[in-house]
Amino acid sequence: MPDLQYSQIVLSHWNAGVFHAAALPQLLPEIAIYSLLYDEVLIREEDLLTNRAITGLLADERNFAVFSELLVCGLVKLLRLPLEVYPPGRRFDPVRLPISARAEEHQVRRSYKGSPWKPTVKEWQLFQRLDEIVVKHPASSRYHAPFPSGNPFAVQLRELLENRASYRLASHPVFCHLHENTADQFATFCRDDEAWLRFLRNHGAKNPIVGPDAGFYRSAAYQCSNFLPTPRAIRRLVESVYAAAYCERELSDGRYGGSELVELPYRYQSESEHDAAVAEAVRIELAPTEATAAISLQPGIATVLEHTRASPQFASLRRIVQTLGSDPESPLLAEARFRDAWRDLCTVYAENAAIELSYPTKSNHRIARFSVFAYVLARVLGFLVLPAGGPGHEPVVAKDAAVIAAIEKLGPKMLRSFRALVKIPALREQMDRSTGVRCSTVPLTVARTTEIQNNGTPNPYT
């Protein structure tokens, strides 16, 4: 049996430049789902800070309580800039106030879709609360992988644009709209670090945002796209290249559904190579479904997920996920294996959730007290006769006291256990429907793909 490889995913669709508001209700439930599919779930701190839909979501105390709990336990981690990136003399110390320092860095030297960005008062308050979590709980964050030399983003974008015929961008469902002039100009920007600044100045742009590295990166791309045809198509390509380069640097998968991100096409050297790939290539991946948004999260969910991840079923599922796409057998068989393992893990999750998320209530204690009073009255008035333990074993006063104490102490827990048993099937079914297997039977360069899901319907978040 092959060794289980460590796996991680970057929630790249949190990026404000590509985010779809329709995905907002499922963001927190998705973290729970991915924590049961991957060893590590990662969020770029920039994506969290600058996405106003998400900061608004976390302004709700219930949502923040769940998110902070997931952070504290390390079920999701913030990817942070290394300390050497921050210049001295800033208002916020990146050691004592890491999230506020990152927000200040973005405000001073970076941009939001090519425009200046400034946090609101409520957002600063949110960042201060996150500061406290990150400083007190090391498991809540880690530094991202070291930056490579050069500019891999510009290199990869140039490769796609200068060889767009080989990558078949003209037949791509998104990039077919890319204007030739826009593609040529951006290829020039990638070749010459100064070309984009000259372009902006020639078009009358005042005070362009250069960024800390002064190279051609996303901020520069957004500013230049404002003066060229088909700005949306080039921005989607830019964001998709950036996400691919970032995930490659982190050795992570990326989350593409529910956003403007598009998986980058393959390059084929000949028509025969392309035709063979169309006939044989199969890509299998896991994707949340619409049912994800229906998963109810509340304080205590982190404990549920930790207990579930500690189970043998989690290790078994991870092994099956690791082999998805590499099994020479039918992809449908691989999907069936995943679905069986996922159902087993959902059962473990449901059992843990039913117990951990069932809190004692006042009604539990009222019922227990009522049981005590009913028992005492029945004994005094003679309405209740406890079954004898056998000849000569009639209940005595000591046994009565023990029964009363047991009812008072264990009654609420017994009620919780009973209610938990009732909840398990519904929780298991809810979790089971939250994830689907997607099988693409043609390469990503071809406009039309065939998707196979457990229910036979297209994934709405693709």
C-alpha cells in the first residue's frame, strides 16, 4: 500500500477579484467539508482581508465564532507574508499584530483590482480580533512558501499568450473572447518590466500603483486592462495564471468553483497529440455541491471535525482520494469507491456531531425534575410498584434515593443521547450530499466537457 501523502488545498476562490457572491452561504461549510478531504485547508490572508463580502460575513458573531474555532484548532490556516517583507517604521508590528500589519501593507503598497484599498472601521475591528487569535494560537496560520526568483507569473502568462494557438485559446469557452491586441500587449508587458508603466503613462494614468516589487503582477495587469479591449477575459486569465502559480508554489490544490477562475489549458504540439488526449484524458476532482450551504455550523463543530479526522475512516478516505485519477480502471469505479468511503466518514461525522452539538437545555432539566417528583409521589401514594429483583429483594429506601439521584443527574444526558440517535440519519444524509465527484472526459482546452456526478447533473459551481 503506498504511503499516504500530505495534501492541502488553497481556497483560491476567496480572492476578491474572482469571487461570486452566490458562493457566500457555503464558504464556512466548505471549510468543514475540505477539512475532511485534505490534511490542511489554507486561505491567503490577502483574500480574507480585501474581500468585503467575506469580512461582512464574519462581522456576524455566529459566523465569527465558528470561523475562529476552526482557526484555533488549525482546521483552516491563514497563509501569511514572511516578516522580512515588512519595512521598519510601520504603525502595526507584524509580530504582535500580524493581520493588522498585513492590512496596512496592502493599503500602503498594494491594490484592490488595480485601485487603492482602505479598510473600514469595522474591518479594522475584525482584523484586531484576528490578530489576537493568530498570536495566541500558532496552529491558526503559517508563512507561505518562499518566493521564487524572477517572476513566474509573468513567465507563465507570456507562455500562454505567445503560444495561444497551441493552447487553443480561440476555442476555449472563456478565453475565446480575448482580443488579439490585448493578448499582444500583455505579452509585451510580460517580456519588458517597464513596458506596462510606459503604457499607462501614455494613456494618461496618474499615480499608477507600482507595488513593492515594481514588476508586472496582478495590480499592474488590472490597471492596464482598463485601456484595452475585452478587459474581463484578460483579467480572468491573469487571475487564473496567478492562482495556478501560487498553488504550485505551495504544492497545493486550488478551489476553482464558485468564482471567475478557470483551470489553465494544456498545450499540444500536434493535432494527433490533441486527438489522442481527447480520447483518453480523464480528470477526476472533488467539488462541493449545492447541498453544502445547508450544512449547519455552530460552536463545537471544530471538536466534531477533529474527532472525525482521528478516525480510521478518515485515513481510508484520504487513501482513496489520493488515488483518484491515477487508477487505470474505470473512473466510475473510482467514483464508487470514493462514495462508499465518504459515506462511512459521514456516518462517523454524524455520530460525533449528534453528541457534541446537542447541548443540555432547561427543558432537559425540567423533564428530569418532573420525573423525580412523579416517582416520589407515586411511591408515597402507592401508585407505583418497582419490579422486584427476585424473591426477598424488595426495593428499600436507599434504592429509592439512588433512583432519584440517577434520574436527576443522568436524565439530561439520557435525553441528549436519545435526541442524538434521532439526528444521526439526517446529519449523515446532509453531509453525504455535500460533495460530488466530477469526471471531465476531455482536456480543459476543449470548450465542451462531460461531467459525471453522483446524481448525474452538472455541478452548478463549476
